[in-house]
Amino acid sequence: MKKIAFLLFATLFTIPVIAQDKMIELPKPEITGGMPIMDALNNRSSQREFSDKDLSMQEISNVLWAAWGINRKSGKHTAPSSRNKQEMDVYISIKKGVFLYIPEKNALQLIMDKDIRKETGGQDFVGKAPLNLIFVANYKKAESTSEEYKCTSGVNAGFMSQNVYLYCASKKLASVVRGWFDAEKLHKMLGLEDYQEVILCHTVGFPTK
């Protein structure tokens, strides 16, 4: 009986609980240490074979901070943003559902409690890998139309993706940026508005070997 009680207690403190406001606070990102930048650049690569091992919440927090976290008191991000419009958002698709990253709170906002990983791309591995990032441009924030700003948002998403690549190289995680996905279907599944657009997806996980 004591063993069962202990396991229940441990479970409550290891599995994030979704509160009524549907927000999950992430662990504080680890922003020091890691591999020297030149070594990370040398080790950066795209990999398309992933283990189904889950990433920890700490690792997810670190990946998200690398992609689009806040690294200054001014509220600016780890990736540059043209004209400081900061129009990018990061959604993640994991086993437990789809979440929106809230960098100001270092938290995740629940979008749906459904596993849609296999819907985030055309390759088979996207449904197996533990984490798929979805980079979304909000043209309302950019105060522009998609026709005028799409190229700029593509560049901004590229900066974010490279940050993820370098973090993954530093931590020996597998990683690949992807442009192969059904944009219309994913847009609908995420419940995006007309002024939002999926720009890129990026898969992260553990290598198979």
C-alpha cells in the first residue's frame, strides 16, 4: 500500500498538470554551458531517423528558448525579427497534444489534447519523433499582409530553425527542418486565423543510434 501511495505521489510531480487556464509552466531554460559554437556548427546536420523516446520537459523548454525565447530585459528574443515586429509564434505537437509557446511566461498554452504529430508533415518519421515545432507567422502583428511580408517571415523562421539546429547539435539530439506539410490542413487543425500562416516545421528528438 505504501508503495502504491509513493508511486501516485511521484506521478503527480513528474507529469505536468493542465490547470483550468490550460497553461503549463515550463522548467527554467538552461541558458549556460553546452558545446562551443564552432563545434556546434561543425556538428550541425539534418537527421531523419528518430527514436520514439520522449524528450523531458526540461529539454522541450531548452529547445523552445533556443528557438524563440526571451534573452533580454527588453523582451526581445533569441532570434532576430525584422523591424522588431516579433510576428512569429511557435506551436509544438507532442504525444500529449498541441501547445502554443508563450515566451513571456516560459509556458505552454493548450490548444488541443490530441496527438497530431503525423499530420505535421509528409514524412513517416514526424509521427514517431517526440517533438514537432510549428513556426507560424502572424501578419496582424506584422501590420502587413502575407503577400508583403511572407518572405520576411520566412527569413525569421529560418533564424529560429537554425537556433534549434545549433542547440540540438550541442546536445547531440536529432533535428531536421521541414517544408513538406499540408499547409491548409495544418492551418485548420491548429485553429489559425486568416492572418496567420504556417511557415516551417522542425522535428526534434533522439537519434536512433
